[in-house]
Amino acid sequence: MGRGALVTAALFVVASVAIAAVALAQVGITATVPVHWGADGQPNGYGPAWLSLLVVPVVQVGLVVLLAVIPRFEPRRANLARSRRSYEIVVVGVAALLTLVQAAIAIATLGGEFDFSRIIVGGCGVFFIAIGLAMPGFRPNYMAGIRTPWTLTSDLSWRKTHELGGRLFVVVGGLIVVVSPFLPVIALTVVLLVGLLGAVAIMFVYSYRVWKTDPDRRAV
């Protein structure tokens, strides 16, 4: 992974820490604040402010470090290196999504009235669009991408499945972004889950069908 992507991901972590510092300075470390939200987007659990606001930065650091180290253990390291731009989009996208979550938590901590779940689901929609656009750029590897028994044993299946998967993720993400201002949160969450599970099921079946047609396929 390139230095630019690491720096960008690190900046999102710094932003999350800064958000936590500002919010804690306003409410105090020991204040009781929302820490859990129900399907209706309203808080239904409370806890100490320091815990609520420090969880996301800790998770961000762990994920960014893990994703930065993973390529060192990839058996097909050359292929993952060729997928660098797509891999970097995923890493930066994860960091950005978590900073959005942190900002929403901070707003709730400071007493802001808003629909927490709607913001997060909408953010996931944008994230899926980014992943969909990045997906065709992945080359066969064991760490990132659509890894079914058939994509891992057929370069043709890998390529075609990622092309289809990219389009499906963009459609699902775009649908979530478009309908998020209008649907109730529960319905919006159902659309997200059904769309995501449907896309995964289609890619799974499609990867097998392409594998069957590939004369260069390897045994599973």
C-alpha cells in the first residue's frame, strides 16, 4: 500500500481523535451519553462518554494497521501489488466510514437531534459505491476481493465475477443513497441487507458458472 493512502487513512484516524477530544471537552469524560441506537435510529443505551468516543479511533487504528500489514503475508503478493489502487480505496473507505460514525456519535453526545441509523446506512451506501468502482481492479489473490473456490482457481472467473460484482455493489450503494432520505430506517436497513445478500448470492453462483466454462480452470 502506498504512502499516500496510509497518510490519508491516518488523517481520518486523527480526525476521529480530534472529534473525540472536542466532544469530551464539552461534556466531560464521566458524562453519561448515548452508546447504542435502535432500529428506529434513536438511542436506547447509555454509557460513559470516554468509552463511547474512544471506541472508534481504537478500532480505526487496529484496522488500518491490519490492512497495511496483510499484503506482507499474501501468497500472491505480486497480484495484490497490481491491485494496489483498488486495495487503497478499500482501506481509505473503511477509515472514512468509521470517521463518519465517530462524527455521528459526537453529535449525539453533544445532544444533537438526528436519525443516527439513517446517516450510517447512507454512509454505507456511499462506501459500497466506492467498493464497486474499485472491485474490477483487483487481481487474483487470497486477501482481498471476491474469494470463492471458483474465482481462486480460475482467472477468468475471478475477472468476470469482479466486473459483475462491481456493478452490483454500485447499484446497491446507489439505491441506498437515493432512497435513504425517504424510507423509514427499518425499511432502509432491510433494503441494504437484502441488496447486499442478493449481490453476494449472485456473485457466488456466477463465479461457479464462469468457472465451468473456463478451459484453463484448476480443480477446486
